Amino acid sequence: MTGPFISNAFKVEASKQTTSEVWITLLTISHPSFTDDVRISDDPTGVLPIAGVRGTVSNGLEYVFCPFTIQLPPQNETGVAQAEISVDNVGEELMRPIREADSAVDVKVQIILASTPDHIEKEYDNLQLQVVNYDALNVSGSLGMEWFELEPYPSGRYTPSTAPGVF
């Protein structure tokens, strides 16, 4: 769920009361039925070299600016982690693939610093868009994540009715 390490610059800037550093949140929305991933940034300060619109370039990928809010999941031991997301001013290029997907859509959230856009400070890469509400101006939904390490193993029980050959 996290990048290789959180940089010292990020730790220093996070502990300051005020900072000139810009934290950028990147979303990658994907599904096997999509022809290409949908990449969104919450930072409008750059101009993308290929697309020619506002956005962010990180690790050679272009993320188009689109205002959104996200409430990241808490880190707890319950095994249930929910995040909430709301994307504003959505165009048909985002809504059509989400509507046409026949199963849950995958969402990856990455947090970077504007000064080091190729270093992922924090990453949530196993979120799924589970509940989607949309209208002409907004798409919102719940992002779910399961912690498989909390699942019991083995998942079944060996009893005379489920495994008669053992008894």
C-alpha cells in the first residue's frame, strides 16, 4: 500500500504548519474492458505535453486535471477499509467506461510531491469502486479494500460431511 519509502522531504513538509510544497493526488481508474486506463490529477498547474491540457506527468504517464475529493481509508485492524471519492465535472470519457464495466472498477490512488513527481510517496493500489452514483456533473462512490491477511486459513473445515475420505 505504500511506495518504496516516504521521502524525508515529504516528512518535513507534512510536519510544517505552512508549506510551499504541493501535494498531488493521482487516480488511475482501470478495468479489463477499458481500452486505456483513465488517469486523473487534482493539480491544474502543469500542461501535458501530449494531451495539451492541464494536468500532471508522473513516471512518464499523463494525468488530466479534473477536480475531485477523496477520503482515504483509515488504517485499522477490522479488515474493512472504505474510502469515499467524488469526481466533479465528469465528461462522457469517464462515465461511459464506468457504466459499461460488467464488474467492479479498479482504482489506484497515488500521492506525490510536485517537486518530485516521479516518486510515489503513498499508494493505495487495491481499491475497487463498489457503489457508484452519478449525475450530469458528478460521479461519487465508495472505494473498498479487503485485507486478505485477516481471512481465516484454511477457509474450510475438514469434517466427515465435507471430506469423507479423510475419516
